[in-house]
Amino acid sequence: MRGPRFWPGLRLVGTALLGLAVGAAAGAVDTGPGEPALGDSVPVVAVAESASVGRGPSRAAEQAKRVAQAAQAELAQALSKQTAAWLAQGDADPQALEARLATWQPPGAAAAWTRATWRVRGLLAARTGRKDAWQQALAALAPAPAHTAGRPPAREALQDADVQLLQAQWEDHAGRVEAALSLALAADQSYQRHCEAVAVRVASWPCDPRLRLLALGLAAEAAQRLGRPAQALALWDQVLTQAGSLDDTAQEALAQASRAPLLQAQGESAGARQALLSAHRAARREGSALVRLQVRRLEAQSQALAGDQGAALQTLQEAVAEAGQQSLPRQQAALLVDLAGQLRRAGRTAHALEALELARPLLEREGDLRLLPRALHLTGLLHLQSGQVQQGRQSLEAALLHWERSGAQADMARALEEQSQLLARLGDLQGALQVYHREQALRAEMARLNRETLASQLRRRYAADEEQSGLALLAAEARLRDSRLDNQSTALRIAALAVVVLVLLLVVVVLLFLRARDTTRLLHRREARLRLQTERDALTGLSNRRHLQGLVQAEGREGFRGSLILLDLDHFKQVNDQWGHRAGDEVLVQMARRLAGSLRHGDVACRWGGEEFLVYSTVSSPEALAGLAHRVARALCDRPVRLSGGQELPVTVSLGWGCFPLPEHHLPVDWVRAVQLVDRALYAAKSMGRDRAVGLIALQATDDDALDALEREFEVARVDGRVRLDVWLRQAPPSAPPPSPAP
């Protein structure tokens, strides 16, 4: 049978497409002179002919797409490896690599390779402060103004991402940390959009997932310098996930080492030590002196936070010596500045000044603006210690002004703490007190931003959990509907047969009817059991969040009316860490039983999440609700929890409660706002020392705007009287300390 007349022409088109796809992969990783290339290109005509001869048009098109995707994946891998190699060489000797890239010729797929070289040149220019070179790279990567409209999605996303990444690197170098964080996160999103677009349709610029690593790493460092540990840890976790999937040991080592000071600052010493061990293992696998020095520097920071000043000093001294031997001036400058700070803490003023003198020419040559304020601050502190008060104050103010402009709040807070401590030792108590108040105001602002970040993360997590629960419930309902339809179909077939043999099979019809009735009852019981499972917490047997929200919404009122008690087990993480998660589950179960036994008839207790429980009551007066809260606290905490192994574990709780509408002005609030307000009361109980109940007695708010202001400034409002709280401290009965777990 002869094919259609246009078949030879279609074969030629398929051949040309395959040739372009395979030719795009004809690239090589530039590892240096004399090293082997990645591989030669596949003969285009032979591949195209083998894909098209003897096959129909659709099969030839599918084969062409597969070959193009394989070629694109090969090109992406080559670009990714070469970019990583260039950046590593640039960190060691940026001038030599810049000269090499300026004359380098791409081996194939010229557009993709040329873009990769400009990207690397722009990043290195930003890191070393060469503005003209950075602007030149930015102009090469940005789309021409006449070509911004109508760009393909993949190209648009990549161009936007590259520009945002270079801008983020420049802002980071210039010390504008807030702008660097925003641009780095935007670059990560743009790179993600580019990879998603490439996955749908083959593009000439392949997806390089390592670029997301660069953007996420920049964002994590910026969040860390801004004093937002929750956001920084979340970003470093994303870097770890990406680095693990790409087997990028350098980024894995840097991410693990960067997590250590954050964990240590939060009091998680075990987690910090484990992160450092993982970082050292990854650095050994990488075998790079630069990565090893970066890990050692972060290790010294973690050791200093842990109070091991001697170990931190030894680590920095060894790292400085190695940086000099390896000819890594940027790392040597950073390590010398850290070493000067450590020597100052040890009282070795002369040695600290000597370290700063060694670092000064390196900082001036490398143009690293991030280290400059730290060096200025250390110089000022050392001048004060030496009695040169005027020079010291000038250096200190210059450093603080630089940090204030850049938004590096974590660095500034740490510097203010060191300054206040030094002034106190020198006898300037008034100056020390002023600096201390300034530090506390800054740390309060950092804490507020960190709480907002944590709240945002929790909201996203709870939304995801609710979505998963809803999907599971929908699946269960679908299975129930299918089962009902099957039973109805069976009943119809039985009825049809019964009509034909009505007289002869009367007994059989009766039996089948009884069976159908039993089946229906069983289905109803199963449906009720499923509904109960979706409304109960599997561990504690209490109502879950979904059930309680359904009860509140079923009332259909415009504003929430009722009373809420939100309680949280104190130091529950320590129970899990010391006794294990099984013991933690036993504590939760026993607490739930005691809670249920202490409530009135009609009150509803639910497991709100983790170690948090929420009680919904119809109590209408604050006095009655306070009594209920006190009774709950005593019922939960007056007796220790006996574990299955026989150990007795004392457990305390913190409670926040409130009656709604809000007391005094009776401002109506919705259900979500009510939960937020008792959560603020719970937080106040935590901050006051735990093991107590804090209730909302009166709020000076007549409208929603005033209520929003009180929420934002809750602690301030509590002090100035706009918020009145009822604080009740449980008088714990005397008890022996808990025994240590068996080894």
C-alpha cells in the first residue's frame, strides 16, 4: 500500500528537527586545558533516518520529541557542571577566570553557553564589587526593550530569573540585605517557572536546577543576617533538599554548616553538632579547600554561641593559617575579622588589632562591603579598651550606621550587645544602659518579624493539612457512593428475577430482602464510623480541629459567641527528646483524658494540633470561665503522668482563655479572631514563665482597627493598660524530679 503523497516531505522535516535537537547537545564541559570533552555529537542524519524510516508520521514525531528531550537533558547537565566549576574557580581567583571567560568560545548550542558565561561573569563581578562588569553582564542577560512582549514562557522566566539573581548578588555585596532577600526569592520563583515551562515544551535554553540553589542560598544568608532564624532555617532546608537531589556536596556542606549557628542560638546544641558533623562529611567528599574553610568559619561561630570560646579561637587560628596557605584572600579576610573578634573577647587586645591590620589590605583589595562594618566595630571596641574614646566612638557609630542602612539586624544586635558589655566593664554605666536599650528594641523588632514568619509558615502548613483531610474525606464519600450504587444495582437485578419466578421463589425473595436490609444497616454503621473517624483525633480520642470548626460554623451567627480555653503542654519537645515519641504519645493521651474529665457537660475539647488543646464552652462570664480554666490546669498538672514503664513525669501546661464578644466594649469578633486572641493570651502565659493561666479580662477596642492595633502591640498594650489580663499561677504540689530514662 502506497503512503500519502506528502510523506517524503514530512520525512525531510523530521530529519531536520532531529538534527537540530541532537546538535543542541553538542557541548563540552570546559574543565581546563588538556582535559577530555564531554562527548561528540551523534550523527544527525543517521539518527533521523532511523527514527523515520518505516514509521508513520505520529511515531516519527514522538521519536523526534524524545531525542530532543534527551539532547536537552544532556546539555542541561553539561551547563550545570560547568557553571559549578566556574563559580568554584572564581571564588578562588576571580580575575583569572574573568580573563579566561572573556576569550572563551562556546563548544556548541552557542546561545545557552553564552548565557551561562555571562551569568557567571555577572555573579563574580557582583561578589567582587566591579560595577561596570556587573552592568555589562546584566545588559547581556536582560531582554532588549523591543523584545519584551511576546516572549515564550520559558525564555521570559529565565531572563527574569537571571536578572533577579545578579541584582540579588549585587545588593548582598552592597549590604542592602532586605533587597537581596526579596530579589533572591523572586529569582528562585522565576527559575522554578522556567523549569516548569521547559518540562511542558522543549526550549533552546534548558533548565538548570543548580541555579535555584544559588538563589535559595543567597536568600537564606540574607534572612540569617536580617535576624529571621525561622525563615533562614526553612530556606536552608530547601537548599539541602535541592543539593541532595543534585548530589551537590559543596552546597550540602554550606547549608548544614549554616544551620549550626541558627540551631545553637535556639538552644538546640545536639542539632547544631549533628549539622556540623554532616557538613564536615560533605566537605570531605567535596575535597575543596574553599568549602572546608567556609565550614570551619561557621563552626567557630557555633562554638562561640555554645560558650566554648577556646575551641572557637583555635578553629579560627587554624582556618586563617590554611586560607593563607591555599591563597584564598577573601576567605582569609573574613576569618581574620572573626579571629579579631574572638581575640577581643579573650582580652588579647594587641593580637586583635594585629589581626585587623592584616585583614585591612585584604578587605580593601577584595572590596567586600559585608565585612567592613564588622571590622569598623571591632576597631572601635578595641580603641575604647585602649582608652582612645573619641576614635572608638567614631568607628562604632560608622559601623552601626552601615548596619542600620543595610538592614543587617542580626549583626547590629550582636554588635550592640558587645558594645554595652564593654562600656559596663569600663565603668560607663549610662552609655552601657543606652546601648542596651537600643539593643533590646532591635531584638524586639527581630522577634516580631520572626513570629510573623513562623505564623505564616504555620498557616500554610495548617491549610495544607486541611486540604489533605478534605481530599481524604471526599475519597471516602466517593467510595460510599460507589458502594450504594452497587447495592442498588444488585437490588434491581434481584427484583427483576423475583417478578419472573414470584410464586416459586417467594422464600428466596424474602431472604434476599432481609439480606439487603442487613447490608443497608451495615452501610449506615460504616458511614457513621467513617464520620466519627473524620471528627475524632486518632491518638487522644478527642474531637479534632475539623469537628470543632464545624460545630462553630453550624451555629450560623454573625459573630462568635462563647468561651475558649487554649492550652499548650510546656516543654513537650523535651519530653520527646528525653523519653522518646512513644512516651510523648502516652503523655498526650493521659492529658486528653484528664482534660475531658475536668469539663462540664456540653463543653467540647479538641486536639488543636501537636501538643495544643482547645476547649469550647458556653460559659458566659469571665469569672466562671476563670474557674473552669483553673480547674482544668489543676486536673492536668497536680498529678504527674505515669508512663507505661513505671516512671512518673511531672507535666505543666500554659493556658490562655477569653469570653466572646470581647469584654468591656463587647466588640463582636469572628471565630478565627477569637482563636488568635486566646493564642495571644497563651503566648503571654508562656512568656511569663509557663505553668499558669492568663485570661482576657478587658480590651480597650471599639472597632476592628483598634483591635488590630492591640494584637500587633499586645505586650505594649498590656503594660499601658489597654489590655487587662487575669494571671493565675498554679501552686504546684511538691514532687521529686523525674528519673532519667534507662540507657
